[in-house]
Amino acid sequence: MMGGPGLAELIALIVLYPLAAIFGAVMIGIGIALGFRWGSKWLWKAIYNDPEFEKWLKRALNASEKPDQ
């Protein structure tokens, strides 16, 4: 007699499917977090190696420190 999945298959499906989904979501989250971290590290290095940015930053900081008259 051919039937549907047995009890063991149903239990495995009910337990393993949510675990796999959670594991996948965690792995995607870790990948996104590492991407932000490595990307921002690369971006800050690129920005701070730019002499024009340093000049602009010094001008901006000096302008903000001047008292209003």
C-alpha cells in the first residue's frame, strides 16, 4: 500500500525545515554584517588617503570651531 510520508519523515520535516531556515537567515545576516564591516573599512581607508578630503575636513572643523559674532 502506497501512502504519504511516514511519521518519521513528517517529524524530520517539521523539525529540520525551521532549523534550516533559521540557519540560513543567520548565515545571511553574518554575511551582510561582514560585508558592512569590510566595506566600511575599505571606504574609510580610501577616504583618509585622499589629500583633498583632509583639506576639506580641516576647513570644516576650523569653520565650526569659530565662535559666532
